[in-house]
Amino acid sequence: MFGLLAGTLNGAAFGRDVVDYTVDSKTPSNTGQAIVAVDIAAFADVQAFKQECRRGMGRHEVVPDSTRRRRSPAAWRALETL
């Protein structure tokens, strides 16, 4: 779905028209971007969603302290807001 939106909304390639850069490094890729804003409350309880996000992110945070600095400060702030 996002590929279709990213391609059709701004005239970029999508689906089979996307250039495989691993095969063709000379043709411009003509890829597009799509930004989607989702109202979580329209689909689920916001607090339950946040709790599930925290639980899911917790699985990825079991790392030694020395690797914590590999994340950007913005990434850590985003996690703290959940």
C-alpha cells in the first residue's frame, strides 16, 4: 500500500517500474516517498497502544550499555515519549 501511495502521489516509479539498483546502477531510480499520519485512537485505545509499543521496544533494548550510544539522541527521545 505504501509503495502504491509513494509512487502514484508524486509521479515516482512503483511496483515493477522501480529500478533494481543491484542490477542497474546507471538508471535513476525515480523512487518516491509517502508520509502517513495515523490517528491511533481511530483503531485502538491509545494507552494500550503505547504500552504495546513499549513492550515491543523493550525486546530490542536488551543490549550492553556500550552500544546504547549507537542510537541518535533523537531516537532515544522518541522512545522516552512512548
